[in-house]
Amino acid sequence: MTDGGTWSVDDLEDATIDLSDFHAVVPAGGAGTRLWPLSRSGRPKFLLDLTGRGRTLLQSTWDRLLPLTDASRTLVVTGRSHAGAVADQLPDLAPANLLREPCQRDSAAAIGLAAAVLVRRDPDAVLGSFAADHNISGRDDFESSVEEAVVTARRGFVVTIGIAPSHPATGFGYIRLGKRLRLQGAPNARRVLQFKEKPDARTAAAYLSTGDYRWNGGMFVARADVLLELLAAHAPALHAGLQRIADAWETPQREAVLAEQWPALPSIAIDHAVAEPAAEEGRVAVVPATFGWDDVGDFSSLAELLPADVDQPKVLGDADLVLTEGVAGGLVVPANGRVVALLGVDDLVVVDTPDALLVTTRARAQEVKKLVARAKEAGLDSIV
């Protein structure tokens, strides 16, 4: 510490981080409709190996978080229909740490439930929420960012981890950076001035030109009691329902109370329920990160994660089943066990499964969810 009572850069960087109060929470929900027909409502993308590395996105998330915590302090919140598959993929997950949702109620309910259960187990718990279906590279940088976020959260902030934008994306929300907080053990933590909704291309380019914005990757770290306090202030109906459920969680009345309370909870994202109003009160901080991040939101972004020869399509699966001639770019998923042959077409997405075949272009990959809606309208629920 300097003579003036502030922490020097050396002090900040040399601080040892204790994570014994840190609990990881993994919301595992959503259907991944932009990755249909590979991702289905009964087997969503977090249960799939989408990188060809032999681990699903959920398992990769588990692997990433374990060095920061342990199995006893890692919770997964998922729908009842997926709970069995989650347990199978994560054999070290304690049964008491698998929180089953009766129906989907968005991220504020899922993370809020974890907070309400955790605070009864450990009143000083700091929780970090990390989606089950994202891809992250740069493990050391990821761990350093989470450590800084935990330190900052102990000071009463809700902390988000801001992703360095690689291009002016219009599919992500943005975080506007404020002044550094200069906390011991968190040299990069800054106040959040504002959350911005998904912008148009011109606005996104303007954000990047300032250097003051980061992508909102949906990663939040906070003391469990602080998160509940903010829910009580800004989403009181949701908070009240979660409290009733948590009060019954370790009792024989759990299922009855869940069945009564959960479907009536407001369906709202944690960003809108907590982060945005708390930012207006100066209670949100951001740790700008340097690790690689992708939400694997569609087949175009999935293609970026896979290796390929120059001017050849990316292949997820058995490359021996793909024949090409005069083809550049694109993505092929031969998931039906038969040969997929492409001649003279560029940047196509071809996903061949036993009961559905998708053919589109990378440029239209974001629109695949429209086909899922069409399939439901046509009564083809069995394929979605």
C-alpha cells in the first residue's frame, strides 16, 4: 500500500485470492433452436459435443469451473426433463446440487433459486453464474477474471465479466465501462455505467471505436444475499416466490411448494431483473476479460470453432462421410451415418440427421429458429 493509503499495482497483482466461499452455479436451459436439427428440445445444445473434443458443452463448463471451486460447491439448475442426462454427464455432481425446475422461467428464477438455496447453506456464499452452453478458451485468463470478480463481489457489487469485442456484433448486448474501482486483488475491476441492448451495426461499430464497451456474456458473480436483496427491491414477486420455495427446499414439502409456486414466478432475465436497475444505483461492476468466448449461438459461429483445410467446409463428425468438389467454406454435420456430397456450392450449412435434413447458408444461420416455429405450427413436434 502506498503512503497515501491506496493500493499500488504491485499490491493489487500480488494479492492471494481465497475462493473458499465461492460457489459455481450453472444454469442449463434453453433449446438452442438456432442449432436445429442437431439441438432439440429433448437434447439441447449444452448436452452435445459441438467442438469434436469428446466433451459436451456442459462437461466443458464443469471442467472449466472445477479449478475455481469443487464438486461440493458446484450447482446445476436445469429442467426436470434434462436432469437425468445432466446427472449422467456429470457423475461427480452431488444429487443435492442438481436443482430441477418444473418448467422454464428464464435466468432470474434459475439463478435466484440457486442463491436462495445457497444462502441457507452458507450465509457468506459468493455465487458465480456461468451458462452451460458457451465455449471459452484461455483457461488462465478465465480463472483470473473470476478471481477478480469474486473479490469485487465481496464488496457488495454484482459483477459481470465483460468480453472483449472481436467485431461490431449486433447479436450481443454491450456493457459501458466506468472508472476503475482499484480494489486489492481486483486491479481490473471497473464500475458499469450502463447496459446496452443489442445494437444495429452502425451503433456497434461506434461502441468499438471508443474502447469503452464490452460484450455482455451473461456471466454474473455476487454474494447470494446481495442478489436476493436486489431481487426483493426490483422483482419483489419473484423474490417472494423463491423465498417460499427455498424455505421448503430441505423439507418433505419441496415438490408440493415447487408445483404451486414455480409456474407463477415471473419469467425474466437476470439482466433485466437485477443487473440493469442495480447499475443505475452504482452497484454493478465489470471485470474486462481477455479470454476467448463464444455463445455457439448458430451454425455460423459453430463453424468458427472447428478446424478445416483452406477453402474446405468445416465438418462436425466423421469427415470420411463428406465428399466435396469445387466447394469453399461452409459447415457439414453428417449425423445420419450416410455420405453427404457437395458439388460447386460455397458457404452452405448441411446438417443431416436421421429424421431431419437442414440445408441453408452461413449468412442465414441466425434464422434457423424460424424453421423450428414452422415445424411446431405444422404439428411436427416430434422433430423439434
